[in-house]
Amino acid sequence: MKKHEGKVALITGGNSGIGLAIAQRFVSEGAYVFITGRRRSELDAAIKQIGSNITGVQSDVSNLADLDRLYSEVKKQKDHIDILFANAGLGESAPLEAITEAHFNKIFSVNVKGLLFTVQKALPLFQGGGSIILNASTAGSKASTGFSVYGATKAAVRSFARSWAVELNHRKIRVNAISPGPIDTPGLSGFVRDMAQNVQQIEQIKASIISSVPLGRMGSPDEVAKAVSFLASDDSSFITGIELFVDGGMAQI
């Protein structure tokens, strides 16, 4: 029997990068998966890539009406959820002197408000237990110049995992956080390109990132997916409230 045979999973931000890798792994391990994304074209491409046992719902987690529509669709198709990976998020840099109200609101609206209501509105669909995994980041515990707002949102996500693990314990719902380090995704590549002035600088920035990782490389999306699959499965049945780092040792050593 496959690890997630017969389970229903929802992955927000599942149309690319880490979210897409997790959707692929869950489907391969027997789950039926719902994914969300803001861009229809990327969502359709992800669905085509996975091929079966997958539904895509275009939505923005910071929009509560979109979340209501998402869960209405999940309920209509499958009536329940066993696994929720609250993954949708965004990151932008701004040094303290340059932080604006718009920057602050944009990051917190998705990474904190959106994640909170993603979980809250999913609760009626959990029946007799389940697993919720929140996507945090090494940025929540390791400082990086220009990322104070982003880091604060990820510290909040870590705090949510502790609090909700206690609050949902009576329902046998386990809540954990996963904190990736540098992962080789389209999102990270785009961020590096935006920071660089030329191709040479792109390679310099990548080398600088890798130099901060004790294992000497970036991680792959599937390496995060394996860890999330573990936290979603019965293999982690005695684990709740933790922060699992998938960071090559970056925040540990």
C-alpha cells in the first residue's frame, strides 16, 4: 500500500517549485491532490505535468472569497481533507530604510493572513485527525540583510505551528512547520536574476548562497517534498508542533 493511498491533500501554491514537487510526490504515493495558484497558465501546466488525480483551483490565499470558493470546490468533489500543506507565500527584499507600508502589507497579507485563513477555513473539512504542514523558512530564525519583513512573517508561521498544534490536539490533527533553506526553484532563480546586474553577478550571488550551506549546494524541491510527505504520513504519528529544517545545515551550524 502506498504511503498516502486514498488520502485527499490540498497544497496552496502548488503550481511550481516546492509546491509542485510535493503535489507530484503525493500523487505518486496514492493521494488525490488539489493545488492552487494565482496564474491560470501555470496551474494548467502543472495539472498537465502531473496528469491524474489532480485538480487545480485558481485562487489567491490573501483573498478570503477565493479561499471560500476553493473549499467549496474541495467539499463538492471529495467532501474532506486529510492533508493540508499551506505553502503559498512570497518574498521581496527591502532594507529597513526603504520598507514601505505597501511592502509590509503585501508580504504579511499573503504569508501570515493568507496562511492563517487557509488553515482556519480548512478545519471543517478535516474529519477524525489529519496533518497540517506550514511552510516556514530558515529566514524565520536566521537574519539576512533586507529581509526583515519576510523573516518576521516566517517567524509568525513557526509560532502558528506551536499554537495550533495545541489547539487542534483534541481533534487529533497534527500541525508542524517545515523550514527550507536555499532550494533550486524558479522562484529563487527569478529572485537572483532581479538582484543581479549581469550574468556574472548571477553566478556570484548563487555562489554566495551556496557558501552559506554546510552541505555545499542548494537543495532540490523533491528533497523538501520527501520531508513534507514524512510529516503528512503515519510515519510521523508521534510528531507535532515541530519545525523541520530542510536546509543543508544552513541554520544549524
